[in-house]
Amino acid sequence: MSFEFQRQGLVWMEYDGTFYRLHTEREVSFNQTFKQGNPEKRTLHSLNTLFEGSTITKANPANFDFTLFMLDEVSTHQHKPLDLLLNYNGNTFNTFNLYFVYSDYSPQVYYKIEKCVFTGGTFTVPRNGIMKVGLTGEGSRLTRIEGAFTGTDTNFDPSPTYAMSREFKVTVGSDSLDNILGASLEVQNEINWTANNTIQKGLLVTDASNTTYPENFSISKRNLGGSIQQYVSKSVNSSNSNVQTWQQDTTIRIQAGLSSLNYQLDLNMVDACSFTNRVTFGDVFTQNYDYRLTKSADLNTYFTY
């Protein structure tokens, strides 16, 4: 018996006619559910009909999530998903297709999610570790396909150099912070899918093959924020001057990479953030700068990767 094992899958993205094979962690999930109505069947003439009926005509948006490794690369081939997470195209986001390909089976199997959009990205920047981005999103329709996957990626690097935060620099206001433990940042795009159901479409649905799927969406809000962890040192002014305080309209800059001449991540939010500072008690005193972006702008203008 040939089961479909998650560990054998590959993640591909198709955008504007180009296929990208992505370097991701093995933990990948995706699903799509259907909306079910429960019409009452009990009447005065049938008091013993206690079970509700069922009407199924439309699907909810598909959901997916996976973790992307950040790489040291000149182009943004591997980081194309980050472009799509951050870039704001007029009043919407550009969409793409995702493929979860299981090539070791005969016949070959893959799952496809159409018209996808990223709803969140969590950047993990550890001290002297591999940088990753956890991506979540939604799409219009999920299908399972048996047959050869035809996508090709001539620019895929099977042995890449992973982005490491060996050199870590954080600036808050005019202070360059010492003794940094780590930093995190998260982007959230709040998406609302437009109802795609009408009386006419509902009447045409006879089985699962002609289910009504969501097609269009709108953006209601965006958020960017995160946290910076630092040791508190009595002798270092940049690590004790902001204890238990806050600021508005200040600069937050996070730089991390292989060296000071080769940063793989540079988030520079000039005079665009607020932060609150809180002390954490343990064997060693630490503090957290919890920050968020407060000025509207295209997020890609703040990021270099």
C-alpha cells in the first residue's frame, strides 16, 4: 500500500508564469473546508423529524502554512514569497499558485492551491542561527491531481548558503544596542474574501464538482511588529537607558547576516515606530523592546534581503 507521506513533498510557487522551487522545512500544512447549511425539517406535520437537513453549495478559502529558509543570494529568487508578502499593488496583493508535489509516487501526485495570497509572515532571527520565515496564507481552491508535474526551475540552487545571523546589529532611536539575545518580527495582512454566491449559482450546484469557490478578496488592515531581546548590563548605557520606558515616532533598525559587509536581512523603519520596554526577571536580567510600525507605507521600502 502506497501512502502519501508529507516528508516526501516539495513546495513550488508559480507567479506570473515563472515556477519557483522553495527551500522549506518539512512541516507543511494545507486544507480547505466547505460551508454547510442546516435547514430545519421538523414541522407540525412531521414532529418526529428531529434531524436537520443539509445544504452544501460553497467552499471556504483554502489555508496553508510552511516555513521558508532565508538564503544568501544576490537575486530574490528564493525570497520571491517575501516580495509577495510585503508588496502592496495599488489596493490589493498579487496572487500566485502553490503546488505541493510528491514526485516519488507512480503515478505522480501533487496538490494545487489557486489564487493564493499571504496573510502572515513571522521572521525568526536567532542569535548566530539560521534565519527563517513562517508563512501563512489563503487561496481560492485546493485540488489533488494525479499526473506529471510540469513546473521547472533552472535557477534552483540545491546547495545554497543559508542566511545566518552571525553579525547582529539592532538600533533603537540613536542607540546601537549591545548584548542582543535575538529579535522577531511579524507581518500580518488581514484579508476578507468577497462572497461569491448568488441564487443562480446556488441553484446550479448539484454535487462537489460544481461547488462555488471564493474568487476575490479585499484588504482591511496591515500590521508589522515584533520584539527585541537584550541583556541588561549596569556598565553599558545602551542596555539600561530605556528600561521600563516607551517612545513614539522613533527608528527601529534590525540587521542580521553572515558579516557586517553581508547582511541578509535589513529592516530599517526610520522615524516610523513606537515601542514599549519591559524587564524580564530570571537568572540574568533581560528586557524586551516590543515595537510596531505606526506609519503607512509600502513595506517593501523598509526591507532589504
